[in-house]
Amino acid sequence: MQRRKLVDNKWVTFLEDKFNLANGSECTYYHAQKTDAVMVIVVEGTASEGFTYIVNQHRHPIGKSIWQFPIGGFNSTHEDPIDSAKKELLEETGVKAGEMEYLGSFYADPGFTNQKIHVCASNEILSVGQQQLENTEHGLICKKVEISSIASLIDSGDMGDGWGLSGYYYLQKYLSKL
């Protein structure tokens, strides 16, 4: 196999791999290498009358802003996903969480990237303050919403990414334990 780096920066490495398939035909495959990420779900209240925090950010590749659960990259080789999730939640929403639970993980898009998303959740809100956004998160909006409204946000496409769908699954899984 021949590998060539096309782009390499702190967010992503784009690679071009050339190799032969099992049937002998040549293949050129483009893919991205990214650090893992954490998705954070926070629940205030109960499953039937609860709230969660979501964020809205412009996503350049699709040309629009969408709602998502707080998400951020981290280095899974030496960072703990729960610690990273607490940090990301505080940065993007201003919510400081207490105890947090690791719910599981999924691959973001295994046909395109090696990135794995680790999902953490908490129902222990210690305080709610100001966002602590990084420069690259300029314009990110945080909103506290009723949990019951998440399904309609997904149905409308306003939260219509794969991470939102996966987050909704993990939210339901977490709520069933409360």
C-alpha cells in the first residue's frame, strides 16, 4: 500500500491510500484520521418532565447551523472521556456537572474516518454559568430544551445529523435508568 498525506493539521489528517483489492484491481481510497470526541448529555429533572442542553453551531460542509448535543475532540490515548466530557460541557454550555456516567461509543463515519465518539451523561448539575468558548466556537449558541422536544428537532432536520440521532438513542438509554 502507498499512503500520502494530503492535509495534516491539529483537527484532521486527510490521507490518500493506493492499494490492490483481493481481486487484483487497483483502488485509491481517501479518508480522514481524527482524534476521538466526546458527546455530553445532561439531564435536569425527570425522564417525563426533564430538560437537556443542546448547542447550535454553523457547520460549513452543509452550509447551515444545526442543533447538537455538546461535542468536542479529545485524545483518548491519554485523556479520560468523562473528564473531557465535563470540560466540554462547561465550555459549550456553562453547565458544571457532578457525577457523570460513560454510556458507550460509536464510530462517526467508518467509511470516511477512524473517529470514535464516546458518550457520557449526567443528571447532577452543580451550577449553570457562562459559556467558556474556544476561539473556533465563535457564534455557538446554547439552549436548555425540554427532552420531549428532541424528537421533533430530529424530525424537522434541525438536529438532523448522525451524531444527533445517536445522541438521542443514548439519551433514551440514560433516561431508562433514572
